[in-house]
Amino acid sequence: MAGVTIVSVAVGIAIWSTSGTNRIADRSEDLAIAQAAAEGAVEYAYGIWKARIAQKYAAIDGGSGDALSCMGGTWSPPTFSRVSFSGTGNALTLTPADQYGIATSSPASMQIDVPGYPGWRGRGYYYLASAKATVDNTRGLPIQYGVKRYFSYVEVPLFQTMFFFEHDIELYRPAKMNIGGLAHSNRWGWISNDTSSGVVTFQGNISHVLGFRNDTLPFRAERWSGWVNPDTTSSHAAVTTLGSVTQVSRLEPFGQDPSSLLDAIPSGSTAYAPTVDGVAGQYVGVDGDTDGNKNNDSMHELIEPPDAGSDDPPAIAKRRIYGKSGIVITVNGSTTTVATQNGTSLNATQVTAIKNAITVTSSMYDRREQKNVRVTNVKVSDLLTTLNATTTGFNGVLYIDDVTATTTDIPKNAIRLTNAGTLPTNGLTVATQDGLYVQGDYNTGTTTDYTAVPSNQGNSNNDKSPTISPYTRKPAALIADAVTILSNSWSDSNANKSIDYRTASNTTVNAALLAGFMPSGYISAAGVEYGYSGGANNYPRFLENWNNKYLTYFGSMVELFQSTTFTGKWDTGDIYAPPVRSWNYDTNYDTTSPPGSLDAVASTRGTWVRF
């Protein structure tokens, strides 16, 4: 009997132990299901939130009064087998939050470091998503698992960098350069592996999406331009980086992936640079319309007026510089019209003053384009009284458009800014879909004698002031299909003569640039390969012999699209000789961006928190 009892007890213990082990295993499985469901629901919330943020191009407030009323309320999560989110405190919620994670009716807004992008700053808005999943079973108490995660929507000013390139950043054998500020490419960074011309020093942080190469691979531009490949096995040291070099996710100038917003790439597209060394060329999206909508063809839309015959996608419409402007000047032949929007008000006298500041040069030769260009001249000094008088209404963005029909002899239109040493008190952004020439000192305080600007007296150490005392440079931007800088010595009469007649003088420009370029390796519709782009160092264009002359620059250079009108191939030769570049990032943009400046969007997620 004793033996039977012992055996029975042992069997009972084994059964109890096995059942307990099974129960533990089952509960562990249920817990894993609950965790996966809760985290999956929060990720689902992130996708919905991110899409609706992009639609609105702004932070979303909470409350049912908002058109996107998922914020601040309880709404339906995805479904999972055996999982429920119902019941008090168990639902999936997404609500605005303050910086401490406390739910609010509106998201907190503050200047923050952009997570994952060293050195970048932006205006961040916080949200809190939470979900508690319950797994029902028949073996005991239901299993629950709750998680929280913070989302941040960050508006990131593009003009906080020395270089922001939607496409590849390239620097091929430039003269010695010290580059201050941040540098970012939404594709590759390609830096020359040749030190014969000097060393490029990046003083700030570099970020890139696909890669940053400056050591053992041949520079791609050498293939595109037909130069002989250098040694591909030894290391090179053409680049010095004083900051970090970080691979990051894209920063989205449209607030979302442009592939989901812009027109489909045409079949057999010629808007690709070729694959070189196994690296796919960049798509620049200017091949034309395939969906019948003329307002979504490429990022060039940012500087174009919308086409009235097509729907304008909200994400693009809200970013168009044309739509952001306070004053719109339209030139058609000999007729100039002035319109106002976004709160600007002008009286008849002020409209007349603006018109009187505009003249037309019927034809000026552009050596790079190898074409005659019709030029609308804007004498900025004649606009100051009017623009300063409207500081309470004018938002600082002036859009100028020459819609005059082109001819075979004069196939291009352009805008030229002259006498622009002094800008309006609150700053000025000048934008056009045409080409833009900037002649002489810009935003330096100059009114007569450009040699009075310290940096125009020779600036070999890059330490001379770019303004005349007591003038303070204003927040300023120049936005166009292409920006060409003409020196203080430029003369139209020499434009079609050889480079020996086009001798530059020291010139200073204090303004951010947002313009197009011709990418390396681009193949035209006629099958012509464009060769090297000229690189970031030749992003602003030149038409003079700048040999031993200084171009002092304070600003920020942003490239988002290919030029569509000013498409001449980059070269030097009889087009220009490069200046001595004293280039600086304007640190004033850290706190005050130029009027109407563009923001990219970074949407990020914090760490998981269980509750």
C-alpha cells in the first residue's frame, strides 16, 4: 500500500507539475501575443498619424473639431485573433502631448535637436500613442499588455545647412575649401580623391542617405567627364571632417516620400544619370507629364506657379513659393502687373513705384547657355521705401515671373537683381521660375562704392566683414531655376566677348540660395550626356574670369531639382574661371530663417514604454 501511495503521489505531482509548466508556457505565449498586438496597434497608429500629418503639412491638434479627428480620441485599432482593445483604459489612443508626456489638447511646440540627425535643429511637436491588448483564454485570467510610444513631428528648416542636396553632393578637385555648417545629401556624397588642388575641410557634421565616399574609389565624375581614372587602390586624404559623418533616413522637403506624391516615372525615362561603378544614377524627374496633371511633375513645382487647369496636390500647394509670396510681379512683353496676397496691401503710389523699379534688357548673351536671354531688371534700391512701408503686411517674399513668349533668337527669360546692397528691414526673399542673375554686392550695406565692403578688399584669410558698418545683413534668399552671380564689374556689352573681356572684381553675396542644377551624367532627351555637374562648389553659376578675385559668401545652398530652363552644361574654358571662394554658412539662420523658407519634415518615434 505504501508503495502504491508513493507512486500515486509521484504521478499526481508529475501531472500537477506538467500542468503548471503548460500553464506557464500558455501564459507566456499569450503574453507574447498581447505584446505583439499592442506594439502592432501603436505602429498602425504611427502610420495613420504620419499620413495625416503629411496631408495637413502641419502639426495636428486634438479634439473632434479637427478635420483629422483621430487625434485626442479613441478609435479603432487593427484586429488580431483572440485579442481585444475594448474596455476602460484598454483602447488604442493617440493624443497630443507636452514635453513631459502629459496628454494635452494641442501638441507641445519647441525647438529641439532632431533625433538621429547630429547638429540639426527643428520645431518639434509631440504625441503619445498607447494601447493595451487583452488576450482571452479558458485557462485562467486574461493576459494584458500595455505599451506607450512617443511620436514627434519636426519641421526642419533647410536653410540651416551650408549644403542641402536632394541629389548627390559632389566636389571634384576643388581649390582648398573650408565648409562651415551642416552638409546633407538625400543620396550620396562624392568627394574628390585628388589633393592636387587642396584639401576640403568640413567643419560641421555631414549626413547622407546612401553613402559618403572619399577614400579608395575613383570619383564618379571622372568617368562622366572622360578624365583618366586615378589610382583606385591607394587611400587618399582630400577631405578632412571635423564633425561626424552619419547615415540617416531621408529628410522630406515635401513632407513625404516624393515617389508617392510626384508623377510616375515615364517609361524609358531619360531623366536618369547612368549607373557608374555599380551605383545607380539619380532620378531628377523632369521628363514630362504622364498622368495629365501639370502640377506634380517634379520638385521644380516648388518654384512654379500652379497650372490652373490641373489639381494642385495639397502637399505641393502648401509649399509653393509662389503661394507663399506677398507680392507677385508678372512681366509680359512691355506690360508689368503687380498683385498682392497673404495679407499684403499696396496703394496705387506703391504699385507705381514697384513698376518703375523694373526695366527690360531685350537681349543679353549667356556664355554657358550659349543663347541670348531676355532679362527683366529689378533695381532693388528703388523698392526699399515701398517694401519697408509695408512691413506690417508684406511677408518678405517677392515672386517675379516673366511670361513673355520666347523666340528662336531669344529662347530664355531671366530676372536680374541690381543695386541690392541694402535690403528691406525685415529681410527679403526673391523667387522666380526663371533664371536669376544677381549683379554686384548683395545685402552688404553697399550703396555706392563696393570697395568699401571689407571683404571686397581681398579676403585671403576669410576673416573680413561681409558688410559695411553699421549695416547688419538681413535674412535673405534667392530662389530660381538657376542662380548666376555677376560681379561688381559686370558689363552687358562684354557678355558675348571672350573671357578676357569679362574680368570680375571682388564681390560679396549674403543670401541663401535655392536653385536647380544639371546633375552629373544626366542624359538629355537628344541622347547627349552632360558630363560633370560642376559640383557643389560650382552650384552658383559664373560667367566671368574670377582668377585671383574673391567671392565672399554668407548663406546656405539648397538643391532640390534639376534646372528646366537654364540647362547649359557646366564647363570652365571660355565660360568662366572660378573665384577664390570665401564661403561661410550664415549662423544667423540658426535662429532666423529667410522669409518663406522651406522646411523638410522628420517624423520620429521614441522608445517603447510598458504600462
